[in-house]
Amino acid sequence: MCLAIPARVVELRDPDLAVVDLSGVQKEISLALVDDVAVGDYVIVHVGYALNKLDPEEAAKTLALFAELGEFNQTGISHEP
């Protein structure tokens, strides 16, 4: 299973590199697959590459779902039968 996550761009390093932030974790990623990215934009990141830009409202919804899953998992409750 693959997972791509939304992250906010906090720094542009050169035309094809940026630093993104996800809950305080910063990582350098490639922008080679996406055009016109600016600081403050949200991008979908998979294995170190931005795949596309994401609307800030959609990013917020997705990040909220991830947060809920984290809280759910910490309770020890499982969906397993």
C-alpha cells in the first residue's frame, strides 16, 4: 500500500527543490513533477516527490482525518473482527 500525504511548502531551495512541513517535521522534496509552487502552498507528497498542488481546505480536511486516525490508534481500538 502506498500513502501520499499533504504537506505545506515552507521554503523553495531551487527550481526543483522545496522544504515541506507536516506537523513540525520538515523534509526536502522534489518539485520536478509540479509547476508554479509557492511558499504556503500545499502539495501531495509521495516518496520525496510533490505529485500535485492541493487546495488548502482539502489539505486541512485530510490532515484532520490523519489526526483522528492517530488518536483512534492510540486508544487501542481496532477495526479487526
